[in-house]
Amino acid sequence: MLTLFSKTHIHKVIVLFFCLLPGFAAQSQFIGYMIDGAEKKSVFPFEYINNLLIVPVLMNDSVPMKFILDTGVRTTLLTEGNDHHLDVAYNRTVKINGLGSAGEIEAYVASSVKLQLPGITGRGQTLIVLGKDYLNLRSHIGQEVHGILGYDFFNHFVVKIDYITRKITVYESENFEPPRRFSMFPIQLVGGRPYLKASITQSDGSQISGRFLIDTGASHSLLLEADSSNSIRIPEKTLPTIVGWGLSGPIDGEMGRIKLFSLGKFTFKNALVSYDSPMQPSVKAVSDRLGSIGGELLSRFTLIFDYQSEKLYLKKNSHYRRGFSHNKSGLDLVAEGSQFKTFRVVHVIEGSAADENGFQLDDVIVAINGKGAGQLNLEEIQGIFRSETSQVLQVVVLREGQYLSFTFRLKNLI
């Protein structure tokens, strides 16, 4: 899942349960991914937006695209295949259940697709292609994004993610040597998704241990499934929020803080947590699952995923001691238009500064502190909304053909 509105709380745009769709890889003419050339490793940059890793992908030697690199999904997803007139043969249609207000969504299975990342070639790949762009990734991220790449990629290599240099290093498994100064954690792959054990100390002082999904495709810090354990207690002080956007609509939840999150010797105090309803029962294959760890927390480490050995290596980076901040304006936006410069309000948090000053759904942000929308992007606006609470904002909006100006001070909500 993805809430879309700040680095700290953006959870996945979707929850895709491709583990419910068995046999896709087996039925395709699967060959796999290989590192090109003789070096046995590839290093390439990624874009880092809203705690998501966005990598360049070339499809079938002709179509340049951008994909989210996501440990939280199994089968590669293409969100808008029909829009690109790709030379891809669809084998059959399938139905996918997505969280949200609607029911099943139609998608297609495409086989024998060639995907290339810098220095890496994947042949015979199987993709799930959505019949429509239900996810609308581009509006939530503020730039073109065409798909999601997960287990099918990670399973072939050892993958190092350096959030500081914004580079990914991919090694052939047989040529990888465990690095020094990294802490090793055993992981368990269930349905092609990695889980590890961690513990939380709640606001009332109670402690719980269990498994968490490691989810590079989620922008939140932590997500807890309030009904997955009778011991999980939602704090007294929370905010109603949209914790994500499913294949078929928004997913409501609450946001609060816990006293401590502990992962081996690594600890984080006063971490922000989103509380969600449990996963669909048929999906929950991990009995002691408590929730997921997203990019806001993962970005405090350099990560090395070794799926073959079921190990994760972690080393603290310069962001380790960064606090867990949130959107202090109360405005949640999407970016629209051909250049993603139309910033429309899709949610106003109750009791926030924006709510108290009369902002409404579908208001369009025209300027912030004298800077026009054409000079901004969605990431920059979200950064402004996470500024110190003493920050005063002057925001001009367009509402039903009229320009309105608001001046307000950011407000700490949780």
C-alpha cells in the first residue's frame, strides 16, 4: 500500500498479491536475468522519490520506461501496456483483487518479454499488464512511472541499495562475498516476499515480536496490522488518514507513534506508524506477521539482499538518526497534467492547519510562498509541508474559477 502524501507516510500505491496467482513464471518461457559482460556485477543510479526506488527499464529493445524496484511484489507489473502500443502478446486474462472500494480488476498475462536494466538483461519474462492504469502511479509520484519490478529480479542476484549515493550494485550470487561492518539478518521468503523478525514497544510500554515484510516499494516507515495480533494496540492519540491507495481506491487507516522499534541492535525511538486493517485472510501466509517496514525506515541503512541465501545485510548510513517527521499542513496532493504541474488536493486531514483555514477537496495549488506551481514539483511541495512547525505558508489556490489566498502556520499533528 502507499499513502501518497509525504515521505514519511507514503505507503504503497497498491497491495498486489501475485502470490495468489500461482504458476505464472512456470508457464512462461522463462530464461531469467543475466549480467551483461564479464565483470559479474553492474552499478547504476536510481531516482529516489517519496522513499521509492525508480530504475530505468528498456522493454523489448525499443520502449524506455521507469519501474519501481519493489521487494513487496512477486510478479513484474506493467501499469499501462495498452497506452504504449507494445509488441507484447497477451496469453490470457486474469482477475486481481485489490484493496479499496471496488472488486475484481481485469489484467493480462504477457510472456517472453525482454527487460533490460543498465548492464543487465532479462529474457523470457512474465508480466502482469493492467487493462487500465488503475494505479495512476504518475499522479502520486509526480513523474512518469510505468511498472513495478520485484521478486523476479531480486531472486537472480545479490542486490545492494545505497540510499546515500543513490546507486544500486547487482552481483552474481556466486561472486558475492559477505561484506565487513554489515550486520546480517536471516530472512524468510514467503510468496516471493522477504520477511524478518523485529519487535516494537508500544505507547503503553507493552512489547511484541513478530515478522515484518521488508518492502522497498512502500514509502512509510512502519505499517502495523491492528488485527493481526491481539496484542497490537492503537495509541490513544492518532490521526485518521489514508494509509494507501489500492487497485480500486483509497484505504483508510490511522497514524500514530510507538515508543520503540527494534531490529537486532538497531533501535528507533518515537517512530511513526500507520495502522491498517489486516491483509486479506487468504494472503496472510505468515502467521506471526505484524506488518511491514517501508522506505522511510529502510533508507537509514545501506541494504544488501541475498535471496539465494535468505539473508539481509544492513549498515547504518548518515540518515540513521534522522527524526520521523510528517506532513504538517494537512494537505494531501496529486500531480496532474502533461508536466505534472497541476497539484490537486485529494485529502484534507481533519483538525489540521489546512482544515482550520478552509481548504477543500479539488482545490488546485497555484503558488506557495510566491513560487508558482510551474516552478515546483510534488516532491518539493511535500518537503515544504514537512518543514518545522514555525514555518508560515502563503498558499494560493484555484477553486471553481476563483483565486483564493491562505496564510497559515504549519501544525504538528502527532
